[in-house]
Amino acid sequence: MKTLHVPLGGRAYDIHIEAGALRRLPALTAAFLTAGEPVAVVSDETVWALYGQTVCEDLRDAGLAFEHILVPPGESSKCMAQLSRLWERFGNMGLGRAGTVVALGGGVVGDLAGFAAATWMRGVGLIQAPTTLLAQVDSAVGGKTAIDIDAGKNLVGAFHQPKSVIIDPRALATLPPREYATGMAEVVKYGAIASADLFARLETEELRENAATDTLRDIIYECCRIKRDVVAGDEFDTGRRMLLNFGHTFGHAIEAKYGYSRYNHGEGVAAGMRIAARIGETLGVTRPGTAQRLSRLLSRYGLDAREGTDGLLPLVRRDKKASGAGVKLALLKEIGAATVQHLSYTELEAALRTLKQVG
């Protein structure tokens, strides 16, 4: 097993990465799951069909009282209606301050269940058990939880660190190719912003969903290590943690442009990274040729989404990194190194116009 410690004082926790880790969930979280205290296992219908019976048996064998709550799969479940439904179920099952929420699923389940845990009784215990690549390398780590509203993605949320993160690379074998690719967008992001070695490895190896478990474990570990190091120094996203937003400002705008129906998150982020890299080169921040290299790697993993810049500026203004004066953008200096630049809306509009002209 590979274990990463996230040093956040009283909110510190461990990330456990191991093939078969889901079967060890009660043992790995024994310090947080107490017999007699209720556990709410939140999952979606697809994930539950794959792992629900096993998780139930393991929790039951450990003598834990639990109920499972299922939400429909997909981004549309990150909404106020599903959040309210979770609160009602928590109340009906008697989930108190000593209880725990287990988020078993991908990024949608992790964000929704995490926000429900953050707000129920002003915060109850949370265990993240991510089953998608995107959640394993990114969204399950770092304590960001949120739902979407009509005004934009992830605009209503809270920082709520988990008590533990349990990552089982074997779960990736059941992912459809498109879902695996959306996670690879985040893996590519980590290489682009913080590890030239990881980026080069992605260029030379075929890291598919059927790759050796040890290989996937090592890639997941490296992404989590990068995020751990960033979050440990900037838990509340006021400085260096904004580097993790590379591609996301434009990606979220692209997702919103099509009502979250044309692109999934990773595809939107891939298109957003292409735009951000080209803007960086236009501004002289990013080494020439970087955008082309990044685009080639994204295409290697089936992330071919490309979007024009029309209509993006009004949507970017809704981004969490935006203010009345402009927006803070994560831009690459070169592969493996990134920076945060503040652009006024006038400067951003000019840069987007330049991209449109050059095609």
C-alpha cells in the first residue's frame, strides 16, 4: 500500500492507495467509523451496482450501522434538489455529529456528499472512496465540495476535509473509455503544471484503464502527491492552489456554454487547457511550442475537444477566480511549471480575440 499524509493540523488525514482497498474500507477507517454510530453511504446507481453489495457486506461484518443513499449518475445530480434529499435522509436515519458520510463514487458523488457532510449539523465526518480516475487523482483530495446552480458550476460549496481517502486502482477497470479519458485530463494537468517527468512519461507510455495496477497506482500517487503538496501550503485556495485551476476557468465556461450536456468535465478542461496554453504563448508567459505539445498529449488520450472563444468571456466572469477587475488565470511557463496571472477583462478579451484571429 502507498500512503500519503496530508498535513493540515487538526484536519490532517491520510490517502491510502492500494489494489483492493475498497475491501479494506472498514479497517482503514476504523478510527472514524464507530460501532453504534450511523454511517451514510452515498453513491450513484451505476457505482452501487458494481460495488454496493461488497461494501455493505464489509460494513456489516465490521459491526457498523449504515444506510445507503443513491443518486442518479451524472453532473445533474450536483444540485439543490439532491442535496436537500440527502439532508432529509440524514435526518431520518438519525445521523448525528458523531456519524460519518462515505462518498462512494466519482467526482459528482464526492462533491455532493462532501457538501452534504460539510453542512449537516455544521459538519460531520467524511470519508472519500473515489471510483473514477478523475476523483482518485483530483476531486476526492483537498477538501473542496460543491453543487452547481444555474449561475454556474461549483458556485455553492465549502471546504470540508475528509477524515480519510481510500483509493482502489482496480475500480478503474470498470470505467468506460470516455470516463477514463476525462480523468486523464486531470493527470495531464498535473504533469503540465508541476512535473515535466510525469508529462514525459505520459507521452511515452500507454497508460490506459487496463494498465498494470502498480502502474496506475504510481500515477495516482504522483498526482495526489502534487496536490497534497499544494493544498498543504494553501488549503483555502488564496494563492498557489490556484495553479490547480489550469484549464478550469475556460473549461467550466465551455461546459456551461452547452448546458453541461455536450462535454463532460475532463473534455471541457482539455479544451480549456488548450485555450489557456495558447493565451500564455500570446502573452509571452508560456514557452513557444508548449501549446502544441500539450494538445498532442491530450489527443493521445482521446481528449480531442477544441472550442472557439466566442461567448466565453461572459461565462468566465462568473468564475470563482473572477472579480470586478478581472480574473486570475493559471498559465504555464513551460511544461512542468506554472504561474498565476491576473488579467483585466480588457486584456483577456484582447487575448481571446487574438486566438480567434489566428485560428
